[in-house]
Amino acid sequence: MAETLLDFSQVRAQFPILEQTENGHPLVYLDGGATSQKPLQVIEAIDTYYRKQNANVHRGVYGLSERATELYEGAREISRGFLNARSTKEIVFVRGTTEAINLVAHSWGRMNLQAGDEVIVTEMEHHSNIVPWQLLRDQLGIRLTVLRMNDLGEVCMNALKGLVSEKTKLLAVTHMSNALGTINPVKEMAEIAHSVGAKVLVDGAQATPHMQVDVQDLDCDFYALSGHKMYGPTGIGVLYAKEALLEVMPPYQGGGDMIYSVTFEKTEYNVLPYKFEAGTPNIAGAIGLGAAMQFMQSIGLDRIAAYEAELLAYATERLKEIEGVRIIGEAENKGGVISFVLEGVHPHDMATLMDQDGLAVRASHHCAMPVMQHFKVPATIRASLGVYNNREDIDRLVASILDAKEMLL
Ligand code: C6P
């Protein structure tokens, strides 16, 4: 049983929200891909911060502010360790993955890209890793090239080798697809991109909740994550970037904390990573994110991955037993996301009925419209798994699909 890989009842007990009912049924939350539920460790860290530790950071000389600064910088050190970055100078706190990618596009992109240069993205990117590059395309005249995927939802390394050239300046790729679950071989992809001198940005929004990430091993230049998808709060995320790149990149926003000195003639910028953190940061968010990372580490990242792999295999097997279900995204290497459609039923109708059974699943294009276009579907239903899900949840999912099928077909 998958549950034996971790102490499931102990883990599940950490999520108070899951004790409630929805429409008269115990809540089954299968939408961690949109945002995960939060364990007590995270809720309490934020609660304690506001009750006992709240003050602005890097500003006060009084004890409370110094302690708040220590906690905030402590969260940066936890993030560094979590990603195995070389230095905390490489950890920039941002609002989330979307802001991280926009920061790179605005700062690194405007400094390094010019008309005719190429950015490669894959066909399975989230809009957050497409639109910032389209904005640059329209403003700078760069080219946006798409690495296509096959019908399993996998990209091909030979196709990438054929695509890259001396014009390629950046490969922007998702580590794990939110719409398909595909885990991309980003280490191999980075090698290919680096062979022509291109930089590599990895969108880690979906990967970090599910697996161990080592940015030095991946050798990516930029890595983006969102706290709220990995058991942390909303409004906080991390942009990891190699120190040498951040050192020469211009600030993304101007204001407090990112300066060293200001006169009307000239501003000198602060050292890394503060150069990229203008204004009062999300202090409670960073502390909550640190607590979330420690929560995951206390279970063990490899154990989480193994547990979810078993659960995904079980879910896939059970869904395949239902006539009319088509799974969208059958890559060999997948994380805890399962997208599907039921022949003859619109995903939104289905998800609405499933809500009546107490199930929270997402029915949408998942902000990855090109994926929907590839598979010629308007939307999919997506069940995304977390450490608080088990086989019982999958059984409830299957029962609800069967109910909906009977009602709608
Ligand atoms: N995907 C989903 O339900 P933000 O909103 O900045 O925290 O994350 C954006 C983002 C970027 N990349 C990937 C791969 C993502 O999955 C997401 C967020 C959510 O799938 C909301 S659309």
C-alpha cells in the first residue's frame, strides 16, 4: 500500500482544512496543482509571526525588528538549502513563479536580447512562461520558437538539438507540466541549450511540491517556484539565479530596500539579493514558505515522490477502467497530476457535479491553452495529488466520475 511509504495518518492530521465537509461529504481535495492545502506547521509559523514577532526587516535597530530580520533571512537560508543553491545571494524572494519569470524577462531579457535572438519554449508551458516572452518579442523583435511535444505529452531531445543554434539565447522550460504531469528532462535540456551558449530558465511551480530539486545538479541559470503550491502561503515564491547573472542584471523594480544610497543625480543599488527586493517584502510569507520547506523535508522529498508515484499509478489504473475516460498526458516520467476528459461530457459540468460529492478538482484549460489545442479538447478535469491524499480519495474520485457519467450520459 502506498500509505506505508509515509505515516499517512500523521501527515494528514497536519491539515485541519481536510477535516471539514463539502456539500455533506468529507472534503476530498485534489487541486494542489492550483494551490496546496497548508499544514499546521505553516499556519502556526505565520500565526506566531503576527502574534509575537512582527516588525519590518532590515530597518529597525530594536530587538523585535532584528528578530523579524533573522526569521526572514532564516527563510532565505532554508530556501537555499532546499534548492541546494551555492549562496543565499542567489535566492530572491518574489510573489511567485509568474513574478519570477517576469523579473527575468524584464531584467535579464531586456539587457541581453535583441532583434533576431531566439527564446525557445515548449508546447506544454503555462501561460506564465509564454506571455512574458511574447511581450519581449513584440517589444524587441526577438523570435519565440516552440519545441513541440508528442501525443504522450513528451518533448524529444533530438528535436531540441535540431532547434538550437547560435541565435538561441534562452530555453524556458517547465520542470513539470501543470496540465499533463510530464516531468521534463531539464538537466539534459540544459546541456543542449548550454552547448550553443544559451541560458536556461526552469519553471519549477509544479515540480517543487513533488520532488527533490538541486539547481546545481540541473545546472539551470534560473529556477522559479511558488510557495503556495508546495504547502506554503500565497504571495511568496523564489527566483533562484546564478550569482554571476544577478550581479550584472539591472533591478526589476525601484524603491526601498533595493538601494544603497540615493541622490537626485544617482542611485547606488544594494548588494544581492536585495537589489531585486524593492519595498517591504512579504515577511510572513517568507517565514511560512520556510516552514513549508521544512515540513516537506521532515517527511523527506524522496519519500514524497515515491508515495505520490504509487498513488498516481493507482489513480491511472482506476481511471483507465472507466469506459469513455481519456487520460490527457501519458508521459513515461510523470508527477502527481492526472488530467482527463470523459467522452460526451464537458469538464465543467463534470466538476460541478463532483463538487456535490465533496470533491475539489480543477476543470479548465489550466492556463496552458496550447496544451488543450494540441490534444483538441476545450479543457480537462485535473486531479492533482499531495501528501494528504490517499487511495480512498482516488476511490471517491472514481465513484464520483461514475455518478456523473450516469447522470449526464
Ligand atoms: N498553475 C494551476 O492550477 P503562480 O500563479 O505565479 O503561483 O504560478 C504560475 C504557474 C507557472 N507555471 C506553472 C507550471 C504553473 O502550474 C503555474 C500555476 C496553477 O495549474 C494556476 S493556473
